[in-house]
Amino acid sequence: MRHRRRSGVGLLTVAAALSIALMAVCGERPALARGPSPSRLVEVWVTSGDGRERLARLDPIAIDKGAIEALDIKVDPFRRYQAIEGFGASFTDSSAWLLRNRLDSRQRSALLRELFDPRTGLGLGLTRITIGASDFSQSHYSYDDMPSGEVDPRLSRFSIAPARVNVLPVVREAMSINGRLRVFASPWSAPGWMKTSGSMIKGKLSPEHYDAFARYLQRTVAEFGRESVPIYALSIQNEPDFQPENYPGMHMDASERAAFVGKHLGPLLARTNPGVRILDWDHNWDQPQSPLAVLADPVARKYVAGTAWHCYAGSVGAQSQVHDAHPDKETWFTECAGGAWMPEWQKPLVWMTRNLIIGTVRNWAKGVILWNIALDENDGPHLGGCGDCRGVVTIDQKTGTVTRNVEYYVLGHASRFVRPGARRIASDSGVDGLETVAFQNPGKGKIVLIVLNTADHPRRFSAGVGANRFSSTLSAGSVATYIWSGGRTRK
């Protein structure tokens, strides 16, 4: 990036990062003796491909009339698309345990404020929690476990006690920091006694227990609400086309999901918890035909609010395939993890920004949620499943030291600047290595443009609305967020 960094800004300390974020939200600018008014300046924040600059604030750029480079990005706030709810990461059992048991209350409060505060931190506004255990739990459990061979169709043994230990308290703490935090919930498996395998590992939901599982999910929603953790959206099964070998999972094909939602869960939640969104799929981009089959069912589709997606197979364009067939249904992105398979800085920075921040949103996602918000120095704790997944932050179990990983900065380039209720707006993308996505915030209507340089050399470009342009140079493998006053636009 050719713009000279402001004094003292480079690899940001936490204190500096929080101070800078506060300036950004409050609308402060560096004092200028002469020059353009603040409304004619573009704020610039960059994370470089070499990792030397990480959400670093650079000198602002002046907006000129008609300054057009050979590479030009046109931003059009009059072409508007979906509303954006936010960005975030998941409070798995492992993440919540680390936050509650390896940080003291002061450390935990500081980190949660850094992650969730919309005024001084990243402003994460979405999170996802598991209903029962996942591979990122220290034991495999449900909320209604029974001895082998016994069943509990009346759910007389149902209890969310495991969630009360760490997950619900830390979610409440995050909600006290960001009152707009939306909570998504997903089961990895029904209780073993409801399944053909008799176990939380492998198997399918037995048809005779469809009603019991619907009541199990409804009671979870109700009990979490009584614990002051209201559920915004519920998927019926995490990754329903995958049966893990060594951690909870459950296969549910499209016809089974449609029958379960249409005849059991959908009518039940419509009576008891009508504000909770039911999301189908919650799996990879490689099988759009599966959620399409559920949405083709005339009974189930009445109760399905939208589709949730993961990143581990296929390409992000699958989201648009389903959206185009059912434009009245919502699109959400609910899981992706980085890890040891992408250890370098630049490769995951480019891949995640291109696919998760730019790609998902340009393909209709209203929100983006990454996987574990925190893991330890050994990529755990976990029981089965992924042994080399990386958290948004790493918490060292021995020292409590917090390391901010590449996922932190990928999220921050969007979550720090794009406010809930913002609208995606049109921007040129995919030209000579430059990928973009643009938003207009509510209220003052600031425009936010995220630009990624996927090329192996610097790219100079201009960008702007109409005749009002600015010029910038972005180094190889780097991402920048540009913010400027956009004025009011028609709805």
C-alpha cells in the first residue's frame, strides 16, 4: 500500500486497535489545518499479505472529481440487494470452556469487549452454539441421555444443565456487550435412543421419534430463552449428509428433513415460538440439490425461513443457485474453519476474504459465522473430529495469552465497519485480480468498500460513486476496507 501510515500505526497493539475503532465509529478524523473537509475523505484500513499491517489505519485519501485509473471500481448505491445482519463466530463448548476457565474475569471481559463491542471492538453481531455436543466438546452428550436400551419419549429426563456451565454464561456476557447479538443453534445429533444406531455417533433419526425430537428442539429453544439467550435461528441438523466416525452426527436426507419440518417441528414452533427461524441444510456448497428438494416440498417450505451453508466442499455460487430458485428465502453462512492445512498468513487471508466475506455476501448471505471463536495452543480441546482447526483467537492454556489469528482480521474488515441493517450495494468485482463487495450503512449512510488483491503484484485502481473518485494502491495478497460519506440514497 503506498499510502503513508499515520504515526504509530503498524502492527496494532490492542490498546491502539480499540482506540482507533472508537475513532472510526464516532466519526473522528485527524485534525487538518488545510485540505478537504472530512466528508471528502476516505478512511483506509489495510491488512497486508505479508502480515506486517493488520487492520492498520492509513492516511485518509481525498475524493476528487473524475480521477479514474485504468482499473476502476464503480460503486452504485442505487442498486441495492439484501440487508446484512452481521458477522461472527461460534461459542462451541471448547471455546466457552477456555474463555471461562483459562481467562480470569478481567481478561475475559477485555477479550469479549474487543470481539463484540460495536463501538470500540470488532463488533461481532452473530454467534452459533451447539445443541448438545460437537467434536469441540470434552464429552459426547445430549440433553436427554438414557442408559442403553431405554427410551424417554416424554422427555422426562430432558435438561440443558450442560449448557448452563459455560456456554450460556459466556453468551450472556457477550450479549451484555452487544445487545444486538443474534444467536443461531444447531444439533449435531439427536439423543442416541432416538436413532437407528442407538448412539449419538452415526445413524438416522427413527421415524417413531420424529415428534420427540421436535419437542426436544422446541424445549431447547424455550429453556435457552428462559436463560436470557433467545434463539434467533435454528437448523434441524448440522451437516446432515455426513456421518462422522468419532463424534456426534446424524444423517437426514432431503425427504426426511422435509417430513420432519413439515409435519413436526414447523407446526410446533409456529404455535410455541413463532419468531424462531428454521434453517435447512447447514452443510456444504457442493449439494444445492438437497436444500432445493426441501424447499420444493409445499408443506415444509412454509416453515423454512432459509438455507445455511458451510465452506468445506463445492463453490460459493451454490448459494445463488438456491436463492434464484427461491428468492423469498434467506441465505446464511454458518460455518467455516481455517487450520494447519493453510498455515501461511497470505493464503488463508486471501481465500477467506475472497470466499467468506466477499463471495458469501455477493451470493446473498445476510450474515457470516465462522467456527470456533477460541481454541487453545493445541487446536482444542476436542473429542474426535478436527485436530488441526484454528480458532478466531488462540488462548494459551498455561499462560492465558491471546493470539489473534488471520480469521480475526478477516472478520474485522467487515464486522468493524458494516453495521446491522446495512445493505449490500453494487460494485465492480473480479477484474484483473481485484475482488470487491460494497455496503451502505443505515443512518448516516456511509459507504463501505472491501477490496482484495488476489494478484501476485500491486494493483493501482480508482473507486467511487459517479464522478466522485479516489485512487489507491493495494499490495499483493492484501485486503483493504474503504469508508466514506455516501449521503442518502433512495430505498
